[in-house]
Amino acid sequence: MSELLKKDILLKTETFVKEHLEGDSGHDWWHIHRVRNVALTIGSEEQADLFIVELAALLHDIADHKFNDGDETVGPKIAREWLESLNVDEASIEHVCKIIKDISFKGAGVRTPMHTIEGKVVQDADRLDAIGAIGIARAFSYGGFKNRELYNPNHPPTMHTSFDAYKKDDGHTINHFYEKLFLLKDRMNTRTGKTIAEERHKFMQNYVHQFLKEWDGK
């Protein structure tokens, strides 16, 4: 596939995604924009196929299960239909759709390994957008969207051992830090992802420490 054709596919996919991702600020176009940028940074360092990386980053949340009644099949299906309409080769379509299917965090006790460097890169980039300063903002944005409490000391965190339990959980937002966000640093796949995650993880730890301190009136 020529570089000119790849560029055309990526530009058309960007337009397609922008038109489909409106609404919640945590999973909107700007989330995709950030993930793509970080994925390209990591992918360059890790010598990944940047066409697959960028395509998967653009399409990874085209139909997030959290906004489709927990259905994990919608995203890969829409992505496949779109890529087929652009006459993308089957190997690339299968690769991108596999990344989309496996990318999500599915609970503290559920592992979601990626089997290609491109998948590892995009998964790291997506997880990096869930931690740090932006990750904190997204957590509370989503909590508000779901009408969740900020914090309730009577409800301790749950370390979910199945994706079904994780999807059904409706605990307060501070629990989300313990049930997911604090776990992501140690689940980075790439050397570059791990380096970026360190600083963002520390920022979150400091934030939650300050939050709980203020909650107790200190």
C-alpha cells in the first residue's frame, strides 16, 4: 500500500471518527486525539507499524462498550465495516479489529494481553490517557455521567475478578482509582509507556491523598 493511499485512509478515518464521537467529554474526539498522539510517540520509539498504530488509535473507541450496554462486539464490527468500505487489505483490518477487541481494561483480576507491538503501543496510549491529570478529570466526568458519588467511605473498593462484575459495578469515583487507575502503571507493555506512566501515577497518588485528607477535614 502506498504512503499516499495510507494518508488518504487515515484522513477519511479521522473525519469518520469525529462525526461519530460526540457527547461525553471523557470519550470524545479529544480523547482519540490524545491517544493517537501518544501512540505515535510510543510507536516511533518502539519501531511499530505506525499506519496500524494510528488506524487502531483512531478507531479504538468508535463504539465503546461502556456506552453500548456492555456490548464488546459493536466496536470491532463498525471498524471492520468502515475499513472494508475503504478497501483496506484484510490483514490490516483483522489486526486493527483485534486491537480494538482486546484493548479495554476488564477488571483488576482480568488480564488483557496484546500479542503484537502495535497492539501493545495503542493499549499503552489508551491507558495513559486514563491516568495523570487528564485521567483524574475523565474519572470524575464519567462518574458525573453515571450519577455516581464522589466518595463514600462506607463502600470500599472491589478488586473485580471478571469483566461482567467490573461492567456492573456502580461504586463511587474514588473507588475507581483503586479498582483501575492505580493498577495501570504496572500493566504498561512498552518501555516508553512505562516511563510516561511513572510521572502520571505519582500525580494521581498525590491527588487522592489530598482528596482524602480534605474529606477528613484536615
